[in-house]
Amino acid sequence: MKIYCVDLEATCWDSNPPSGQVSEIIEVGLATLDTSDDSITKEQILVRPIASEVSEFCTNLTGLTQEKLDLDGLTKEDAWNMLLHRWKRGRYWCSWGFYDLKKLLEDSEMFGLKMPLHPAWHNNVKSAFGLFFLNGKSEGMSSAVEKMGLSFEGRPHCGADDAYNLACIVRELRKKSILT
Ligand code: AMP
Ligand code: MG
């Protein structure tokens, strides 16, 4: 089975968006956990923004620049197609919290694209983690990584690294939860 761990980054500002701009997805971090051998493949899909520009605040948070996205970013259509193609081979996908599902639904609607990852197959690992391990409390992904006896690898708020660490959590959760 393949499990897709998704972490999205979007254009952002330290307060409201400047007039005429809206927050939109600029990076899809995708880490694929292959349960046949427990390997994790990390991918960074960059997406060119069309309704906003990358602010300095956003660059400081995500590490992404407008120049990088102009150069290496896919169109939304291509990025969405890539996700749809992946999803058809795996179905289960997850994220840390609700943000990524909500944002993908919002952007799909806003830009007239088919939702590439079916919401029915989404797993919110943050809420599951809180339910099973924290007696109903919730916490950030980095502290969950440590609770699993791991250390966060890479740069927080880089979508690909966030997704990779999420996949490491999912791999550990599966190890602890498989019934024999
Ligand atoms: P994350 O997965 O935590 O890196 O966050 C996903 C997206 O949420 C970022 O790409 C930003 O668009 C937004 N975001 C996260 N933290 C902040 C923040 N402190 N201020 C503004 N936007 C943020
Ligand atoms: Mg992130």
C-alpha cells in the first residue's frame, strides 16, 4: 500500500493579503510511504502563483521565492494532474490537521480544477494522534515527531520536509498499531 503524506504551503503575509491578492498554494510537499518496505519518497512540487506574489514574509517562512517559482513552478493544472495521477495509485492520503484538505478544496474551487485527492480518503493524523496518544489534547508536528522518538529532519514550513516528517510519524504509528 502507498500512503501519501501531504503538506501544502501557500502565499502568506504577516497580516491580511494586499488588496487584489489571495492566498494560494505554491508548494505541494508529498512524501510517499510504501508499506511494502517502509520506504519514504520525498517530492517537492512547486506551483506558480497566479493570484498573488510571494512576499518577503512568505519567503522567510517557507524558504520559497517568487523567482524560484517563476523558474521551476508548475502550472496549477499540471500540479493538480500530478496529484490526481499519484492518488489513483494509492487512495490513502493524510496531513497534519485540517488546513491542507481545506486549502486544496478552496483552491480547486477558486481556480476551477477537479479536487485531485478525494476527501473521503483523507486522514487527519493530528486529530488521530491526539485521540490515541494525547488523551484528546493536540500539539504541533515537531513535538509529535519527538514523542515518537524521532527528530525533525529538514526545515519546518518547507512543504516537502513537513510532509517527510509526517510520513515518519505515520510509519511509526503503523509499527505501534498493527495487530498481530
Ligand atoms: P505550515 O504547513 O505550517 O508550514 O503552514 C502552511 C501554510 O500556512 C504556510 O505556507 C502559510 O501560508 C500559512 N502559515 C503558516 N504559519 C503562518 C504564519 N505564522 N503566518 C502566516 N501564515 C502562516
Ligand atoms: Mg508546511
